Amino acid sequence: MRQFGLLLHKFSKPYVINEPSDEASTIEKRKCRTDGNVSRAANRLVTMQTLASAPVESRLRLEFLYDYKGRRIEKKIFVWNTVTLTYELQSTLKFVYDGWNLTAELDGNNVLLRTFVWGKDATGSLQGAGGVGGLLLIDDGPSTYRAGFDGNENIVALVKVGDGHLAPSYEYGPFGEPLRTTGEYGEQNPFRFSSVYTDHETGMLSYGFRYYNPQTGSWLGRDALEEAGGLNLSQFVFNNPMGGVDVLGLARYLSPGHRVASEAAGRPGERRSRYMEALLEGLPDVREMD
């Protein structure tokens, strides 16, 4: 596994969700460094790079670009050139969305690589849970795959449309750490644990507003709601991923069955903030939300 070290970088202008006329009204102007990465403004991860002490064959650098809503729209992959001793661009991947659901991947020349079809997610709506549990089909051109889920909205299998045979199957630990992947297309499929996009270069899950490391069971960045979302700003679904799912890295969603069990155990049901509701509805300006 590659080790990613802290990279210091200066940015001439911090990223903001909206470009306000009043500079003081930006959502977040602070830069936040997470272990092994660089983040800026609204806690968006912009760069990941392997440690300088890593073997040259494994050195890698990733750069990310986001749109005004905070959705990741581009990923650039750089590899180490042992002759020039510099990082060189290897490939570019662009992302197209419907709301927060990823619908297509394009290469650097805008050539279509793969498409995704979504249905109702864990909430019974199209995007109430940020798409968790809602993926229906993956079409990469030569083949189309239908997604199969377990009871906690994790993709555990893909069935190849046409001949109906089981392609890849997945097994996870309680915090989403991969235990076993078998079958064809297993590594190529980006949607696995909690139906969330996985970067195969790092093993990190891109939840939308934050990246999740299943090996440590914690977020790379702090909670956008600060302490209003809990005192532990990097805690993943209150350390209970078997009891609910996370929505876009902002809040936990309990299914009706999970909510009844939680309240029976003396724990209050989940309540989403106005901030999160606005984001899920696709409103671009959330500066006035509490």
C-alpha cells in the first residue's frame, strides 16, 4: 500500500462554494491540512502525494478539482519519472453528475468511458441519502453490470447483464475495509462499500464533501458542521457503521428499522440540519443556512 505524506502548498486564492461580493461572507476561508494530504477552503482535498521515502516505482500524485457545489469534477493522476525525477501526468478522469449521483466518467479529451444508472436510494427517494443504495447499472461499453446490495446498502456483487453470471463479489469489514474481492471487473468497479466511489489508487472513498479511509475507520477532513455534528470531527457515523449510513460526509442516515432500534435503546433518532437539507436539494448558495 502506498504511503502518502504531508505536502505543503501555497494557494493564491482559496476555493469557495460561492463567489460572494463580501469576502467576509465566504463559508470557509481557512486552509486545513489532513494527514498526508493538502486541503483548502471548505475542507476540500486537492492533492495527495506519496512520501518521498517511498520506493520510486510506487510514487504517485493525485490532484482534484471541484465545482461550485463542492462536487469533484476532475481527477489527475501523475506518476514518477525516474529519468527526469519529476511527476508526469499519466491520465485525467472527469466526472459528470445528476445532482450528487455520478452519471458518467470521461477521459481528458471528453471521450465517454463509463456511465451509471441510479434509482431510489436508502431513503426511498432518488437522492435523499446521497445515492447510497441507489446504483442500478454500470455500463462501461463492452459490458453492462447490475448491482446487488446487502442490508446496509453495500455493493456485494455485480451481475453481468446478458448472460446473468456473477462478475465480481465483495466482502467488507465493519468499517468498510475490503476483506475479499473475487471475479472479473472487481477492481475496475469504483462503487463498493456503501455504494460510494472508491479511488483505487489510494483505497479512499469519496463521499462528496469528505474522503473516508476504511483502514482507519475515520474521515480525512473535519466535519463541515463542526461540533454541531459531534465532538469528534473525524468520527465515521458515530463509530457504528453497521447501524446506519453516511450521507455525503455530512450526517448519518438511519433506515426505519435502524431508527426504531436506536430509539428503543435510548438513543434519539437522527435529525438532518437545514445546511444538509439545502445541499441535498441542490441549492448552490448555503451561506445563510445554520
